[in-house]
Amino acid sequence: MSKKGRYIICGRRIISFAICAILLISQTGCTSGPFSDDSGNGGTMGQSAADQTLDIASLQVQNPDIFGWIYIPDTNINYPILQNLQGDDEYYITHDCTGAESSDGAIYLQSANLSNMCDFIEILHGNTINSGIMFSGLSEFLDKEYFDEHPVMYIYINGNALAYEIYAAYECDYVDVLRSYDLTDTIGCQEFINDMEADIATNGNVRTGWEEGVTPYNFLVCLTTNDLQNPNKQINVIGCMIGDAAGTIDREIE
């Protein structure tokens, strides 16, 4: 039998803040509005989630590979999200969000993922080359105090605004999650959760009570980047969906 996925509250203590914030942003025009001269903390292409001036449709005119935006308040992470329409997962390692060549790259979703954010886990990649840009700030989440102070991330796609509780941050050996697990059924999803738990226990931070909320029926997003100090390692910051403003996030699970 198949079962529809659903979002489950991972952390009770922040849910009121998360859902109120996401509804406020969606009602004030996160997917439509004027360009801003002030791109905010992070920000690019003249737009920013920090000042609520996102216009995803206009960004797609500039580059059709852009399908959304990621924002973590009080961090430098405030960027468009891209997925190469030709299926080249290496393109945005060496090109920025406009398509211009750049060693900084851009934030991109693997081609095997659905850009509607309805997969069990969506893998977002970003370079760590220059300090203060792209996903270089993910290493900060390995610090317990910083992790505790940054509990929520937001992802905006055309017509929707999503909130995720950041429930885990850890360093692990490099692994291509989408090719290492069969995430089309609950068994493969649970295998990922079990392996993630082992990695967190070795070197990471996690929110109390996460086991009660994170299941194969959730919608997760994993932000991942390279570790400059350990080339064979990667840093992962994982969020669990706690808000879906448009109510469109769903999937069938075996």
C-alpha cells in the first residue's frame, strides 16, 4: 500500500514562531514584489528574503534554472536555489546564479531531486571556498551555541513558502545520499535516518526530541558543503518541514 507523506512537527518550542513568520512573509509578498536596492544579509540579483522583496518569477526570466530561494535568518545564507535543467550536477560548482563562470558557484539542487520540494530529502549543495558566502557558514552549526541560536530555515518556491526546523548539524564522510539509499520506500528512508543518527553521535549537534518527529513520512532538506580542512568530509545541516503555507507539499510512499 502507499501512504501520503505529511509534515510533522519536530520541535514544539518554536512552532508558533515558525508558522507565524512563514504566514507573514507569504501574505506580504515573498513571491511577488519590487526589487530591493538593499539585498540584505547575503542576498543577490537585487533581491533578498530578509527584506521580503522576492520575486521568483522575475529571477526565472533571468535564469530558468532558478526555482527557489533559501534563507536562514541572522546568517549569510540568503540565496537563490538552482537546478540545472540539463541534469549537470557539476555546472553550478563553477558557475554563479546568473550562469557566469565563478569559483564561488551557486546553491543548487541535485538533478535527481524534485524541485517542488516533495521528496523525502532534498539535497542542496553549496561551495565553501571564500569565507562568508554560499554555504561556508554551515561549519558554524557545528558549534552548539550557534546551532541553538539558529533553529529555523525558510525555502521559497514560486507560489509557496516553506519552513524547516534545523534539527541536526554534523560532519561525515562524503556520501551521495540520493544514490546510496532507495528513498522510494520507507525502508530506505529509515536507513538514512539510522545512519544519520550514527554520524550525529560521532560529531554533531541535534535538537532534543528529534526522534519523535523525524520519520520516513517527513519532508527533509539537507544543506551540504565541503570541509576545507578535511577534503574527504562533508558538513550537513538538516531541516524537517514544519510549515507549508500553500498546503501543496505531499507525496506517495510505499
